[in-house]
Amino acid sequence: EAQVTQNPRYLITVTGKKLTVTCSQNMNHEYMSWYRQDPGLGLRQIYYSMNVEVTDKGDVPEGYKVSRKEKRNFPLILESPSPNQTSLYFCASSPTGNEQYFGPGTRLTVT
Amino acid sequence: AQSVTQPDIHITVSEGASLELRCNYSYGATPYLFWYVQSPGQGLQLLLKYFSGDTLVQGIKGFEAEFKRSQSSFNLRKPSVHWSDAAEYFCAVAGVTGRRALTFGSGTRLQVQP
């Protein structure tokens, strides 16, 4: 089944404790992105990648890092999480960079 | 900069009634347009997309949308709503060049009454 998977689905952590949210797709897509969804603000792009080793900032990249060492994986790294990064995070992949297919989401709470 | 407006935050319809969700976009040229649906606790599922050509596009689950360039609109319709359609619906626009990002509207929450 073609899909985007994210782990973990739920995470509660404390301020400053580094964490990684993994994302993997099995559709051989070139493009991958990370979004965060916040009430009243909708979905906003954090980072995107057009191919292996090619990444760039989205609208809200501060406090996040990404890497794309393999085509299928695009982890999101929070080096020092803060409470304002409490959000619902979505990974997405795309064959062309236009229509994007989303993972199930990761709900992160930073206390 | 591209932007998307969904004027209706919340809509309630009766099961079996028709549905139209509004979406207006702002973009310098003809963009790529999408509708996504998000059920509670779920990710976003692509309902339909418009790139070019026929301005009336068909999607999954019986949904359709019409692109109207003169009105900068891309409204979503369904002739007969089912209780399982209750969800949040997002309109999105993607630029045809440059950074690959979807700009989303703020969403419309659909409630279906029996």
C-alpha cells in the first residue's frame, strides 16, 4: 500500500530534550515536506526537500532541522524543543512537488 | 504571495442535502488548486486537484469542484451529503514555480445532521 508513515504518532516531552520525528514514504517520491498545524493558523510548511541532500526552508523553519540522506526518509529534528513547538506535525511527499500526500500526523506536546 | 480564503468556518447541512464549500485564492497566474479532507484524528486526504484544462474536476467520494478564473474561486460541491462526510475541509494552492509548498486556507468544518 502506498503510504507516508510517521513515528511516533504521539509524543510528550520536556523543554530542551532533543527529539526526532521520523517520516518514510514508499512511493519513490522526489519531494518531501514537513508541515505543522495549529488552531487558527492552518497548516504551514516547515522545511521541504526536492531530492536527496537537497533541503530548504519553508515558512516557519526556526527551531527545526531536517536531513534527507535517503530518498524515502525525511526526519524532523527538534534540537531543543520549546512549548511553542507544541503542535500537530504532518509529513508529506509528492511525485512532482504539487499534489502532496500526507502522513497520519504526530501530535507533539512540549512541557 | 499566494493566499487562500475559506469564508465559512463552520457549516451544518442535513444528510442528503447538497453542499457547497467556498474557496477563494490569490495568485498571480493560474495556480494548482486542491481540496483536502481531514477527519478527526486523521491526516489529510486529497479529494481532488486542478492543474489545467476542464474547469470542472471530479474527485473521490462523489465530490467535484469548479475553477472560475474570473472569480478566483475553486468551490467544492457534493449533490448529496452523507453523515460520513462530516470532517474539516481545506482548500490549498500551490505555485507553479519556485518553492514547492501548499498554502492552505483556514478550513471549513462540516457538520452533518441526521
